[in-house]
Amino acid sequence: MTGPARGASILIVDDEPEVASLLAEILEDDAHRVETAYNGLAALDKLRDGTYDLIISDLRMPHLDGPGLYREVARHHPQMIRRMIFVTGDTLGPESAEFLRRSAAPRFGKPFEPDDVRRVIDQVLRAR
């Protein structure tokens, strides 16, 4: 069995600083390079300035939410669309559930365990 994927450049998009920090800590422990953005608009700015191997995004955020970010990434960075992972809260509204079903994007829930995060990230990074 191989170990976790390491050394990827990952953008975390979450409006909750504690969640973004916790995810960054987990990923940095696996030697990933991590940047954070606190909403979808800030993430788009970072995507204009750099490239990432993976984007991990919350679904619900102010200014530009996860589905809106997904649409913008599809339009301006289509090569990244299959490298997006979503973080979901305990309860999903019908619109969020439908978006996740249609996009078939990988996801993990809040609260999350480090092993859950690593498993989803490894699946996406190894599939590229």
C-alpha cells in the first residue's frame, strides 16, 4: 500500500478561519503547499495569479459560494474542474444536494476527521 499523496499545491476556500486553518494544518503535515481564500471571489483572484493541483471549497460562503466558484472555475479554468473537492455542513438544502449530485464533485463533511480529508484528497490527486 502506498502512503498519502504529498507535495501538492492546494487552495482552501472557506469563510470560517478555524476550518481553513485546521484543513491547512492537516495538509501541511502531509507536505502539501497550502494557500487559503475566505470566499469564492478571493479564490478567483488567487487562481488568476497562480496554479494549484487541487481546490477544496466550502459550499456556503458570502460573496461567491461553492457552486458559483465551481461555475467560474469551469468557465475560466476548465482543467481544474475535476480537481475540486467540496466541504459540506451537516445539513444540505435541496439546492446544495442537487448541485453535488449534478457536479459529481468529491466531498467530505463537517465536522471531519484528518483521515477522511486525506482519503478524498488522495483519490483526487491520484486520479489526475
